[in-house]
Amino acid sequence: MDYRKEFIVKPETPVRLDRIDTRFTALALDNHDIDTRIEKNRARIADQQLRIYAERRHSVLIVLQGLDAAGKDSVVKHIFSAMNPMSCTVTAFKVPTPEEAAHDFLWRHHKRAPASGWVSIFNRSHYEAVLVERVHKLVSKKVWSKRYEMINAFEKLLHRHQTTVIKLFLHISKEEQLRRFKDRLDDPDKRWKISEDDYRERAFWADYMKAYEDALSKTSTGRAPWYVIPSDRKRVRNFVASEIVADTLDELKISRPKPSVDIEMIRKKYHEAQES
């Protein structure tokens, strides 16, 4: 199965999140097979990252979006930890600082976009400007409704700079989110993640769904498509996300750069040094 075709948001296509299965019950793999595939995908991702870094022409931006407890941090940990931190950055965008708020909404994100040869991961991203700011009326509709076009232009600019943009929306159900909140309350190691705001935000669930539907449909493009990842089952979420990222990187077809020196001459000098 080509999971990119299965979960892609086709450009200019309306999205109805309530009609998308958050569990992916059609997956015909057992847990052992899923875990095996995830490890193979991690190895593929690590290999491609090395090629990207060695070539220094391409870069990759991975955008992770999702409601609280959807698993953004876990995806970074379980999938992208396979990458070499020497050429990978992870940025979790929080409430803008006074300096950031004084600039246009894309300013702080462009600063963290990947340089040639690098992979950048946005744990929450520039899309917050058409999600939380819209839902909580931090800006007017006249303002946020124009941002979709700006976001598309920003991602088009990245694409022209040889940046591959992969956008993953981690889609969970309202019931599963509540279960995960309870897990955090019950597990001392996870209690630091929970806050009263998590429960207050649930009152805006329908508003967030509408905001996400608009964002997905208006900003999924051929150069920077959105993928809706079923995320109620953590193992399945990690599998699908890793498949999509690994397949996308493989499609870049980046070969290992050829040596810029005379290998035989260096090998000869090595043998001479051994004999001296």
C-alpha cells in the first residue's frame, strides 16, 4: 500500500475530519510486523538524512500538527530520534515572545527553516496562526483568512530553495484524547504534561475541527501536501508517519556524493604510512 496516496489531502479538496477513521482499522498487520516496519523506516530515514547532509543541496521541513495529546512529541522521539542531531533541529513553537509578536507571523518560523543539508522539525508551526489564533479570536477573520495565501507562498519559497516540506496532521478522536489525559494524571512521569488548559480547550473541539479542516484543504498543495495520520493507536500512528516520511525521502533519489579526492592515492599513502 502507498500510504501517501491513502492519507494525502488532495489539493483544493474539502476535508471532513469526522469522516476519517482515527484508528485505521483496515491495517492488516500485526504488532510484530508493524514494529519491524517502523525499524526499517527509521533506518531508511537515517540513511537518507546522511545523504542529504553529505550532498548539501536539499533540505527537509517536517511539520507536525495535532490537538493536545495527539502524539507530536512521541513521533519526534520514536521516529525522528533515528536522525543524526548534527544536522537536524526540532523547534516547538510556543506563545510568541514580544519580539516575535512585533514581526509578521511567519518571521519566527522562517528563521528556523532548514539550511541546505539539514532537516528541521516543527512541533506545532506557522499553522497555529490559522488555528489557535482563529479559534480564540486573537485576530479578526479579516486577518487570519488572508494567512492561507501567505502560508502557501512561504512554502512555495521553501520549495524553490530545494526544501521538501512534509506536513503531518495527527488525527485523534475526542474520546482518545480524554483517555490520554487520564493516563497523564495516573502516571507520575507524565503529570508534568497535564494542565487545566488541556481540559478547557476541549470546549472548543468543534471550532478546532473546523479550523483544521479549512487549513488542510486550503494549504495542501502538490509541493507541500498534508497527510492526515490516524493517531488513536500509537503504534499505527508511528508506522504510518514513518512510512510517509521514509517514502518521501526515498523519492528524492539522492545518491552518496562521489569522493572529491583521489582515493587510490590516499590508499597508497595509507599503506606507505603503515610500512614506515
